[in-house]
Amino acid sequence: MILALYCPDIAQNAGTCLRTGACLGVEVHLIEPAGFPMGDAGFRRAGMDYIDQVTWRRHPSFDAFDGERRAAGRRLVLFTTRGAAPLFDFRFRPDDVLLFGRESAGVPDGVHAAADARLRIPMRAGVRSLNVAVSAGIAIAEALRQTGGLPE
């Protein structure tokens, strides 16, 4: 399973997702451009002291990322407030890629269209959205639970 962030705006959120990947044994992919300098030093400054314990990759563009994903035959599961299906009704597979949009704008329509599934995390009426790192933690935990991938 892969946790992917589309053009993240906030280094601290990306750092939190990297820490989640380290703790749960999930690879993290970061799709550029980002709203901050991407690299080990920047993540360490953001408080991400687990950088050496996570496998992570950066991609220069969504097209580069998506080409690799398609070549590997992985499903792209987009988490979006526009998702029709709730996260808990979806059946994950161990090789899924869970994609989260940028904090300021989500993902563009072309990325939305490239997704094999579009999911939402159920929330109370009247609230806009969860923090992207919180959303990623909820989603990756459920996906790993379903597929038997949670660490002991």
C-alpha cells in the first residue's frame, strides 16, 4: 500500500504523513510541486524525526507518478470531499495507492478523473474538511485493517 500526497502545501502535514508511514510500515509518495522545499532537512525542521524509518519517494509531476502507478497495475483511490462512497463501504486491496489532495485546493479535475475510486470520510454536516494528515491517518488505518496489514 502507498500513501500519496498531491502537491502538498504544508511541510508539517507532509511530515506527519511521513511519520504515519514510518509507524505503520507504509511507503509515502510526494507529488511535486510542493509549497515548501522538499527533502530530509526540510522535514527534520518540520519535526519529522522518523525520516530515516520511512520509505518515501518524490515525483516531479502527477503524470510521472500516474505513469508509474499504471505500469505497476495499482488502483488509485482518491480521498475527496466530493467522493460519493464512504471510506468504510470500500474494499481495499494491499497494493492500492491512497491519494490525498493539497490542503488549499484538493486535486484538479484531471487527477480526479484518473482515480479508480473516489472516497470520502464521513463527517458531521456543516464542517468543511479534516486536516489532510488526519484524513490520511484515518484512511490508511482502515485500509491496513481491512487487508491485514496493520503492524502487531
